[in-house]
Amino acid sequence: RFLDKVFTSKEIEYLKTSKLETIAGSFACKEAISKVFETGIGKLAFHDMEIFRKQSGQPYVVLSPKAEELAEEIGIGEISISISHEKCYLVAVAQAENKKNLNIK
């Protein structure tokens, strides 16, 4: 149930062969991205963002059309994400380009 609630079918297919740390990292990235949007999960749903990895292992986000529209509206450009984990600890960071040169505090 958790996987269906948080991840899209494309993500679940990718995560089927992944370690628990990868699943947790993807979840943490979605939480971090929701903070970049300053909405938390609510106005922006878990399914509005997909987390994948390049061949090199670098994570990247794919936004839904709804999330793309919201990003454009509030001036968010490209979003970069990073995941790091060690034993029982995991951290994910999301950073967004300020497309409109807004004075964000």
C-alpha cells in the first residue's frame, strides 16, 4: 500500500529490484522537493513527482504536468536532488533554480 500511495507505477517497476535504501531515498527526495515548492505534500501529491536514477546512479526528478505548471507559476526552474545514506541514516536534498530571480527568504 505504501508503495502505491507514494510511487507511480513506473517508479514501482524500477524499485522492484532496488534495495530498501533506494526506496527510502526516493521517498525522502519527494519530501525535499515538496519543501522546495513550499507546499508540502498536499497541493503537490507524491505522484506529481517521479524519482529515477541515471546510469551513473545520479538521481533526477520528473515532474507531472500539474507540478510543472506550479513550478512555472512560482518561478521554479530546474530541480537538482541528492541522496546520501550510511547504515541507519539517510538524507535527501532538493535545490531549485530561481527562474524569476525572486527574492526568496
